[in-house]
Amino acid sequence: MSIHKSYFSKNDTLIYNSYTNTARNPVVELFFGSVNNLISPIGFSRFIFDLDITNLQSKISNGEISTGCSYNLTHTLKMTNTSSFDKELLNDTWSNGRRRATSFDLVLFRIPKTSGTTGDPQTWDEGVGYDYYKGNAQGTSNTVSVKNVIETDKSFSDRPVNWFQRSTINTWSQNGIYDNTNSLTGSTGLNYSGLTIVDTQHFEFGNEDIKFDMTNEINSILTGGTTGTSGWGIAFVPQIENISGLTENYSVGFFTRHTQTFYEPFLETNYSDLIEDDRNTFYEKRNNKLYLYSFRYGNPQSFDTNPTVDILDPNGFVLPNFTGLTTCEISKGIYEVNISGLTASTVPCIFYDVWKGLSIDGVNIDNVENQFVLQKLSNLYQIGVEDNEPSIYGFDFYGIKQDEKILNTDIRKVNVVLKKAYTTKEVLTHVDAEYRIYVREGTTEVQVQDWTPINRTSSGYYFMFDTRDKIPNEYFVDIKVTTDREVNTYKRELKFQIVNKK
């Protein structure tokens, strides 16, 4: 599996019955409960955002991300909770007196069009506000009745977007985007029941990070099934927003796109491009995978259509049950075929895989013939009276140098050489190895990519690292190897920095 990160293009917090704009604040406070400076005895806020998925769409259109092997893309919205680092903050209060919320549900909803699911998209402007309250004082009013702002308070803004307005000359079709009481009738405004709810997440302690599943939503946009989206919103469920009679105010905080930390929110797209090439370890009577790699001037090149594969016996004759095998494109220019149940009367022996139907830009290309050695299934196992001893491994990397400074415009192929420790020549051909990538914040390891199997080809191991969607920082790579019931993690085997291009 590989990941791609898409970041927010804009965001803001809508405060109930208020013109306040806090788009530039590094933290979003979603709150509910008693609020002294609002006209109503209840108060709450909602967070809205939009995503820039142009790079994701580009990667799909040019084949960098392929769904040809029927591995569906998954998309998860991730936002870091400002309380997730310290459990001592639980059941405590913020500096502004708000109590940290616990035991609640948040919903992720699509910003509706002017008529709910039809009409024109409700496009909106982010705004330039920072403070939640004029003069940063809780007791100062900024409600409907008092809209004016002190001109010298540059951190406060009542310019759109806010509870009522989505731009200077346009208002929301319903204040706050929707009505949470479902009391509207006719064609005026929009009730909560008319929203498209993308996902719901429960928060038991209130310090959990947001992890909304947006798979169906984003895939529908990518395939053209959903059009005219202008963003999404996050809010407490109506049962929470409508609680009255509370004497305190409860809130939960998350980092926004304007944070100065590493915790900028993003959409994480996971897709499968794992290569498990069995050409050097092809065993009889089991499922094996073979690959064909296509390049032009050193760059991956897709064929016009997926090729087919014939398997030939040692005498060069096509095997009846192994002809016209279908293939899929696992990644741009890399094609995979599954071969199951192949056997022979004499093993080991040489077989041949012939890739047919090759054409690029309408030009037919000759068949490509490769070979592989079919090995006894018993060679796959170590069976005997002695217990297997766990191995210790060593690693060499090339593609990224130790402590290298890399521009955030690069895509690097990181080759990994796996060897038995304390040796220089004994390179291993089949090892269950994974890698993870993270940054460090003090003693905390902030995950960038979770444990992912390393690609295995007939010539070695590698993984791809795309710096274009990574935040400039110092990055670390761990390697994990599993042998004889032991899982050994090799910490910080590789360290490098991503820097901005000026």
C-alpha cells in the first residue's frame, strides 16, 4: 500500500448566530453549551473546509495511481486533536474557561447546493479573521445585534465567511448551512434531515483524532458520479447542539490548515501498488505472481491495453490451461499476472512466460519472452528436528542518502539491500520486510506512513517516496522483519530532510 495526502484549500468555523470569522486561527474549537455573548441561551459552532484534490486527480489520470488490479482507493480525513498529546488535559478546561467535551458524536456532511441536492453549489470565501471574540474577550458581544468591529483590532473580522454569509453579496440558503431542529417547512432553507451525511465518529474521551471515512464520497467525485461539491462540514449531532439549560460550555479542538506545527489536516488516500515478484522463488502447486516492466527513456510507460500471458513448458510448447492469462496494471507500466497450480513431472525445470498483445500509441510490439525456474514446493519449507533460529539483518539504502536534504518536488525510488548482519555479501532474496516513515516531535514519533510491505522484484527490494505531498521536516525510516515468530524493528535506519523549493 502507498499513500497520497491531499490538503485543505480553505477552512473556517461558523459560530451560531455570529458574524465572527476565524478562518486564520490555527485551531478550530467545536463547542456547545451556555455562551454568554450569544442572544440564544444555547450556542455551538460548526467547521467547514474544502479539499484540493487536483494532484490526486492528476496522479490517477496519468497512471501514477492505478486501480487496474481492482484494488479500490480508500480515503480517510485526518485531523489531529489538540488534546491528544497529554492525558492530563482530560476533564480540564481551556484557557478561555471552556470545559473539554467528552462522550459526543461528530458528523461529516457535504455542503449542500442552494436547493439541497440540486441547484447551484454554495461557493464560499475563507476570510481573514483570527480571534473568536472581539478584543479576544469572552464577554464582548459580536452577535447579530452588534455587528460592528473595532478597526484597530486586526485579529478580529466579521467579513465572510460566517454564520450568515458565504461571500460579501451572497448568504447561505439557510443560516449556518442547515437547521438542526428539522422545523423548516416548504422550500425555505434546509433541514438537517436533508443533508448528505458522509460519516459519523464517536468520541469517548474527547482527545481522539478525527478519522472520517470519505472513501465513497471521494471515489464518486473522482469518477464523476458526484459533481458541484463546494466543501464539507463537521458538527456535533443535532441532539448535542440543541441541549439547553447547560451552565458550562464544552469544546473540542483540532489543528486547522493554518497551524504552524506538523499537524496540518489532510485527506489520506491509500492505494495498493505492492509488487511481490516470484520470478526468483517460483514454487509448484501454489499461487505465484510474475510481472512485466515497461519503460520509455527510463520512465514508466503504459501499454494501450493490458497484455495477456502464455506459459510455455521446458520444450517451448504452450500449456493448455495456461494460455491467454489476464493481467492487470498494478502501477504505471508495471503489469501483474497470477499463475496458480503450475507443476511438472520433473522439478526443478525452466518454464517460459510470453507476454502478448503489446502496443504503445497504436504501434504493435513483438511478444516478450522471459523465463523462470519452477522449484519443488518442499523447498519452501524448513522441516526437520532442529528449531529455526531468528536472523539478524543489516540494510543498505540507495536512492536517498543518509542525512540528505531533498527538495519537496522530488519522487525518489529508495532501494533496500537486505543482508544477514555482519556480512557484506550474503544478500537475501525473500524476506518479509516492511517500512514505516515518521517525524519526531520531541520524544513523540508522528506517523507519516504506517507499516507498509517493501516491494519485491526479481532484482531486489524498493519503495517509492513522493516528497510533493509531504510537509518539510526531518524524516526517519524504520524497517521491520518477521522471522521465526520474532518481529524485529530496526529503528531510524535512514534519516533525511525535506526542504522547501524557493
